[in-house]
Amino acid sequence: MKISSILERCCHICKLPGRVMGIRVLRFSLVVILVLLLVAGALTALLPSVKEDKMLMLRREIKSQGKSTMDSFTLIMQTYNRTDLLLKLLNHYQAVPNLHKVIVVWNNIGEKAPDELWNSLGPHPIPVIFKQQTANRMRNRLQVFPELETNAVLMVDDDTLISTPDLVFAFSVWQQFPDQIVGFVPRKHVSTLSGIYSYGSFEMQAPGSGNGDQYSMVLIGASFFNSKYLEFFQRQPAAVHALIDDTQNCDDIAMNFIIAKHIGKTSGIFVKPVNMDNLEKETNSGYSGMWHRAEHALQRSYCINKLVNIYDSMPLKYSNIMISQFGFPYANYKRKI
Amino acid sequence: MKISSILERCCHICKLPGRVMGIRVLRFSLVVILVLLLVAGALTALLPSVKEDKMLMLRREIKSQGKSTMDSFTLIMQTYNRTDLLLKLLNHYQAVPNLHKVIVVWNNIGEKAPDELWNSLGPHPIPVIFKQQTANRMRNRLQVFPELETNAVLMVDDDTLISTPDLVFAFSVWQQFPDQIVGFVPRKHVSTLSGIYSYGSFEMQAPGSGNGDQYSMVLIGASFFNSKYLEFFQRQPAAVHALIDDTQNCDDIAMNFIIAKHIGKTSGIFVKPVNMDNLEKETNSGYSGMWHRAEHALQRSYCINKLVNIYDSMPLKYSNIMISQFGFPYANYKRKI
């Protein structure tokens, strides 16, 4: 419509006599320029929906993901002296669906965190924050990190590779049981006639009189749990923190005590991993992990008894529920006929 | 003390002169009788704690069990024309821990239920009630039986043998999820572009885009569910009952619809059976079970679409949670290293 009225006016102008021929050419040029500007305007309106920066779209998606605090999780990985494993694992974990951010708790006190190396190998799918620590403490990973925005924490040891299908499934289970630790490593305590407890795994006597085994803890080093439990941990008696500092151990046992006490039922749900590996043999650092220390297992029994003393109760509860993903691997539910 | 005072009196009497010799003998006899009675009384007081009728004790235990309505369950087994299988199965199920009572829904209209045979082969651990039906209907098993005293129903088809460890474990799972069907047979519905649904099992397309499969129904013919759902079923629109009567099928699909609608989440939880068998090949009755009818599978798809129509919604929800018993069979949770 616009163009035709312009042409009408143009024709009207064109009908003017004599000496206005120069003006006619000028006005015709103006009309042409106007038409071109209109066309350019139309193109500009169309272009962005076709040629939008895909990276920009991806960043927008991630920002909106961050606002759904139940729909994504934060990976917290504490590391000491196994940077080769750490970087290999970060390459894997950074690509896991629903991951919001990674917080690396850098316990190598004398050494600078590899921020520059990390950035030089970007871009990365999600933000990774390296938190330089002032002391090499086991419980550093249980701080209330200001960078943590999600309700869910995925906590993984710096030598543990958990496959993406396992993580996606376990996260979906956590969303159904958000007050419990949903993880891949079950352990238990056993009572003895003397009232002294022992810590152990499947090789230990199964509690109760029925079939099968039971677990009463799910270790946090390969698990999802509610980020509010980090605050709970900080509020525990000083004796609990001191125990963990003295042993450089048992932070996970303490977390199970805290959660079981809080919810009045079993602290965790065991999800059987389909594909989870420990990479510690692959490190060139010469460092082999805390659980190889001679006193490690005994310490954990010691911790249980100390914690029962501190809390004046044994809040851990047994469970024999093992969760697997229906149909993964294929037809894993078919009956033996 | 009593005996000595009697003896004293006796001696006193004995000291009496002459002609009382006859009385002396009489009194001595009385003393002997008295002593014997006292001894017999003492024995009677001791005997019951040693020789108590064990059957009586068992009956008392069962009565007190019946009062804990969450701690025991009622088996409801509907049967048609496979009495050989029924009796073999009853021999197995009657011994399952935490079983309160069995209700046999006797659909053999022209035939008398085997009460006499059953009683002649007693005593039995728990009561078994044979309920003679007036018409051979699939939905007879979903009546609100007055004899049912427990919160939990175990419903089993009359050709299905579920091992005791499976039942004990699944019951413990039901106690943790009492509003859902906890059972051993998962099925699903699939959507199609036309909006028409189809019913199927693992061979059908897995819904969603992730790994593995999903289920949206747990069949009631090998499951635990809350007995209140029998009342719910009775309250459903007449069209639902008519559908089940017309097809002699789909009562279990209807139950899944009802429960999913009521709780707003997936109707059931699948527990993977370790040892569950179908005995239909072992019957001498010549009868082979409803699911062998040519139209059976098609009917079930038909039922889903009819129910969606009746309820004006598709309330079924998908789940991929598969539960197994931790440590049974032994070390079933060990990682593949």
C-alpha cells in the first residue's frame, strides 16, 4: 500500500511541467532509495530467525535451565594430587545432561589450580569453578559454596568415572526421593553383642534373619543428595568436624548419620551402577587414594562408634532396596523361564 | 506347712483311745488322699507350661497377627476349572510368612468348592475361605469381601507360583509404598500419532527418548495392593464394570487406571522376581487360561481406549524404576570390575 501511494505521489510529481525535469530525476532517485530502504528493513526483520548464533541460543537455554533448581544439579569434586585424572574426568562429566555447574575443591595447597589451562581449552558446555583451599581437609567438599545454585549436588571422588546413563537415571531417582542420598556405593554397620559397632560391606554378616543383605549407608563420593545437607553438616557439633579432621576420613559416614537422624528413615537409596569405574590405577601422580592407608577400614569402624557417642544414638537404618533401570541394559527384566 | 499341720492334727487324732482305731485308719486314709490331691494339684500347675498344645499357641499367634493390619496380608485367588493347580498352589501359599488368610474366589459355578477335601487334609496354618460365586465373572475377585481383615491384598492368578523370598520382599516393599501396586509383571501403553493407544510389553517401542524401557501398569494377578482399592473399584462407573464383563478381561488395566488417577503418579512399582513360574502347562484340566484366546491382546488395547473414553483422560504414568532385593541372590550387587 505504501509503495503504491508513493508511486501515485511520484506520478503526480512527474506530471509537473518544464524546468522541474531535474527535480523529477531527484525525486525518482529518492523514491528508489526509499524502496531500497523498505526492502532492507524487511530483510533485517527476517534475518535473525534464520541466522541466529547457535552458541547464543545454547547459552540462553543453560541460563533458563539454571532457574529450574530441581531440574539440574551441581557436580562437586574434591581433588588432591591427581590432576591427570581430574581433567580426564572433567572432560567426561562436563557433558552430562542436566549438569548446571562444576565446583572443583582444590586441595593441592601449594599448587595453583589449573584455571588457565582449563580456559585455554574452552569453550566448555558449563561453568567450572576451581576453589583453592587454605588447608588440605577432607571436609572441604562439604562447605556451603556460594556458587551452588541447584537443589541437587552430585558428589564424585576424583578417581571415579560414572557413565552418563547411570547418572541420568540416578538423578531421576533422586528427584523422586529428594531427601535421601541416591548413590552407587552401599555400605553397612553391624552390631555385636558387646554393643560395639563395626563398619563393612557385603563380606560382613548380613543383619537380621531374612534372606539377602542390607545396607545402612550410601557413600557420598558417588551420589546425588540435597544441597541443604551441606548446611546441616556445617551446623553439626564441633566434635563431628574434629573427628573428620583427625582421621581425614568419615565425612560420608557423618553425612549418613545426619540425614538418617533428620528424616527418621534409611539415609540412602542404592542404585546399582551399570558402568562405573575406578581410575586410580591410571594416575601418573604416584598418589593412590586415602582408602589404601593401613588404618582406613579400622578408622571407619572407630568413626561409627565415636559418632554414636557424640549423638548418643545409632540413627542409621537398614534397607534392602536395590534400584535398577527398567530395560537398561536391554531386557534386563525378562524372566528366566 | 499345710502337710505338717495336717500331720499334727493326725497325730493328735491318733492319740485318741480304744474303739477309735477304725476312725484312725479312716483318718489316715483321708490324710493320704489329701496329700495325693495336693501333689496332683502341684503337677497340674506345672504341666501346661511344658505340655501346652502347640496348635493352640499357633492359633493365638495368628489371632494377634490379625490385629496388626499392616503386618499381614490376605491372598485372594480366583479360580476356574484348574483345581489341580489351585490345590498345589494353596499348599505352597498357605505357608508364606505374614499371610493372614486365603480367599478363594470359586468361579466354577456348577461345581461345589472343595471345602470338605480341604478340611479333611487339615490342619492348615491359616484359614482358607472358598467363596462360591453365582456367575463366572472376571471381576468377581475385586469384590469387597467381608472376610478380608488386612490392609494388604496379595492377588495371584490360579496358575502362578511365586517363591516365598519374592513374596516376603515384595510385601516389605509394599509396606513402604502402600498406595501403589507392588508386583512382578510390568506392562505399558504406547501412544501413536493418531491418538489411539496400544497395550504391550517389552517388545513394544519404549516411550520417551532416553535409554531403556518404561512401564505404566503393574498387573494385579501377581501383586500386593491396598485393600481399599477394592472399594474404589466397586464405586466405578457402570461402564467400567460392563467393559470387564463384556471382555472377561481388563480388570487389571482398570485397576491401574483407577489407582493412577487417584494418586496422580505411576500406579505401580515393579519388583523383579527371582523365582516365579507359570504352571499352566501342568494342569490336567484341559483348560489353558484366558490369555490364550485369539483376541486377548487386541482386547487389552481396546480396553485402554475405552477406559480413556470413559474417564476422559489418560491417567497412566510411566516409570522405569525396577526394584530388586539387595544381596539376594548372594552378591547380586557386586560391580563388574
